[in-house]
Amino acid sequence: MGPTKCVGSGPSAELCPYDPQMTLANFVDGKWVPSASGATLENRNPANARDLVGLFPDSTTEDAGGAIAAAKRAFESWRHVPA
């Protein structure tokens, strides 16, 4: 079985289910999205380098900019929610 994708939106995508061979994505503006570069980085267990924890997005400045813009938009409504 190959790596799975952590993608989708809506209530079922609130949490990205753990799979040790999973290719993860960035959660931006309520959606799981891959890095703009499409590149991933391996994360391996430091105690056993043969143990692949998962593949993570090699996020770019474009990805960060999109996440910051989404956070700014969300802040406008969330800032009125009491703590």
C-alpha cells in the first residue's frame, strides 16, 4: 500500500488521521492543501532511521503567504468570539 493523502474539507477533515506512511498536507483556510512546490520531506524516527514517520510538505514562502492571508481573513470574525 502506497502513501495516503491527507486531503479534503469539511467536518471529516478536522483531524488528519495518522498513518505511518502518510503524505501530509498543510491545513489552510479549512482545507488540506499540498505545498505549492509539490515537494515533500521525509521525517524518520531518530532512533531507527528505517522507520518512516511520514512525508511532510516542503512548504514555500508562497504557502506561508497563503496561510497568513487566510489567518488575517479568519481573524475578522474570530476576534469577536469570547475566550
